[in-house]
Amino acid sequence: MMVTQTDLRTDLFIAGKWRGASQEARIPVVDPSTEAVIASVADATVADGIAAVEAAVAAAAGWAARSPRERSQILLRAFTLMSERTEALAVLISRENGKALADARGEVAYAAEFFRWYAEEAVRIGGEIGRSPSGNNHIIVQHRPIGVSVLVTPWNFPAAMATRKIGPALAAGCTCVLKPATETPLTAYAIAGILAEAGVPDGVVNVVTTSRSGAVVSAMLHHPAVRKLSFTGSTEVGRLLLKEAADQVISCSMELGGNAPFIVFDDADLEAALEGAMVAKMRNGGEACTAANRFYVQEGIGAAFAEGLAARMAALAVGPGYDPATELGPLVNAASRDKVGELVADTTARGARVLTGGEPLDGVGYFYPPTVLASVPPDAAILDHEIFGPVAPLVTFRTEEEAIALANRTEFGLVSYVYTRDLQKGLRVAAAIESGMVGLNRGLVSDVAAPFGGMKQSGLGREGGYHGLMEFLEPQYVAVTL
């Protein structure tokens, strides 16, 4: 089924204008539920990417000169417009991403909140003044916009990942170029339209889609006016972009891969742990960097937890994301479905038991059933790779020390989950785990007011909250005698 909204934008958005790619190529957008092409978007060349950067450069001084209150009011209007169009945006996300409508509605609400939060933060950018230790001068510190920013976002949260970057960039006074994933470009263009309607001046936000991501992003990062890269995606791609950014000494914020442990102690509230597991595992159908990837359950509660999780997973209704009855939609593409299937097959070949699911679904669409694997051996590849699908591998442990060691046995450190009724133990374990975020008796950690980001190979910098705004600001120190 083609997407038929009359206001659907599919061309590049540069300097406030919608335009085709310079070589007139197009990229098909596929509905993962049906495998049908629902639209096509412009396929930007290197020249188009540079044109977008030049548009951001031309708009930079004017936007930085706007008062914080003006920038705040524009962001607040964008929040209002996005909130009013929740249903249309949710359906669009479900069409191109596959996620269930309930999940998509939640994403739109979360995404819009970044515009509201940074509308409020825009007027609270402070500074410092103090006397030097010698007493010879005063120290004044003010925060200036870092400059033209390149924002690269993934397909799994096409609205939220865009607004989480655009919101603080605009609040700080920066102009930007957004390069969304080719799987989910329609949502990005819809947000660009909302921002223009809200009053964002021409050239402040530019959006380019391209099948030549490496070449186009590289060219933008080598433009002398670009001062910031904010990237969300895999660690492998993040490493490459850090090398590219080093050539121009560009400031980088990198939200990279995860391998989240979900630890359940014997003294946990079983029902709360199961409810939290379903949230942590199944948000966006498991296609999230914050998804619980490895379940470590203490021996005394292991059997009950496995039984309860399998029952809940098996009960999920699988279908097209935009069907109101659906609780689990398809994976985003065939490659994702095949990767999940290969990880499950390897795990069962090593002796794991399938409690539910375990085989790709027949028919059209990139569907994989909710799957729970018990008795997973410690050397299984599934424990070392981001699954990015609706699969929960269970491993039992004996002691607190063992749980911590298992949790830290990874190069990643984005988020972890811990369930226990003992608050002291929970805080002790949280402090010992090497991850940037910990959900203590909670299956959801994302919050617009909190610093989102990881340790180790999971990235650099933070998004969200006050910290996310500071990523787009540079402190300038002035020494003055008063």
C-alpha cells in the first residue's frame, strides 16, 4: 500500500526548500510488514550534502543572534504541532519502521517532549563570573553555540532520535544538517515540515537522505565550517566516523551499541521483574540499543522467571504494526530478521532450550516471533552481540559477584537493569556495573530530563537533560580587570 498523505514530503530539505537530488536518483521506502514499496525519497549526492552544509553556514549567524526566548518559542510551537499530529506521525512510523502503533504513539510523545524540554532549557543557558586566585583579574565564562552540526540518526526511533539532537542544537543556537536512515526517511521529512511551520528560519535545519552515506557524511565532516557530529548507530560505524571527524578536530557525541544485562536476584518482586523485562526487552520489538540483551537470573527464581516470561512473550499478538490489534510488528528488513534467526540457531545448536518461538514466521513480511531461550551456555554468540529482535536468552547465576562479572563481560556499557527488593544491594550492584545508565527495579530508563549515554564502546557524550544541551555549546573564558 502506498503512503497517500497529501502533505508527505519525499525530497531533500535544503535552505527551507524541497528539492530533488542533483542526479535525480530515488531511494525506495519499504513497508516491512508487506515488503511493498510505499514511497521513494531523493537520493542525495556529495554535492547535495555540501549544499545542505552551506545552507546551514549561511543561516548560522542569524540563528545564533536570535534571543533565547525566540528560539524557545519556536521549539515550543514545534512541540505543540507534533503533539497535535501524534496519530498521523505514529501511522507513518509504523508504515516505514514496522513497530506497533502503541509503540509508535509512545515514540511520538517522547520525541515531541525533546522540543518542549529544550524550549525550556534554551532560556536557562547560564555563565559564570568570579575573581582569579591572584586577585589581578576577573574570570568570565560564557557559553557559545558550537556551530554547524551534522546529525546522523538510525531507523529504530526515527522521530525521537531526530528530535533528541535537533532540540538541543536549536536551543543552543546551532544550525544543522540531519542525515536520517534510508529505511525510515519519511518521518524525518515530516519533522522538517513541522519545524518549518513552527517558524524555524530557512537553512537552520536541513535534511538529506542518501544511499551513499559514507561518502556524503565524510564530505560534510570535511567541510571547514562543520564543528559538531552527533551520531546514533552501531559501534562499528561510530569508530569510522570518529576517524573521519579527527581530520577537522570536530567535537563528537556518539551514542553507539549496547549489550544490556537484565539481572534478577532471588529477592526480586517476580511480577515486577517480569513486567520490567517485557518493557526492557520488547520496546520497539527489541530493536533498541537499550533493549535487555542478556537475562541473568539467580538460581532460586530462575525457573519461575523463565516460565512467566515465556508465557508473556507467547501471548503477544504478531502482525502489521499499523493494525491496532498488533503488539509486535515485523523487524525492519530481511537482514535483521536473518541475523536474529542465525543467533537463535547458533544458541540452540549449543544446547539452549526453546521455551517459545525460535523459528522465523512463514509468509510475507520480516516477522520473527517472540522467543525465550533457557539454559543458554556462557559461550553462546547471542550473549556477545546486540540481538536487535524479540529474543530473550536466559542464564542463571549463583552469587552477586558472579552477576556483576557476567554483566561486565562485554565491550559495551550503555544500560543495565537490576531487580531486587534490597535497595542497598541494588545501589551497590549499580555502582559496580560498567554502564552509563542503570534501571533499578525499572524496565525503562529513557527520559528527556536525564543524561542518556554509555561507557566503554557504547559511546561518548550524553543526550537529553542539561548535559545534552552542553554538547552543543562551547565555554569561552574572558579575563578582564573590573
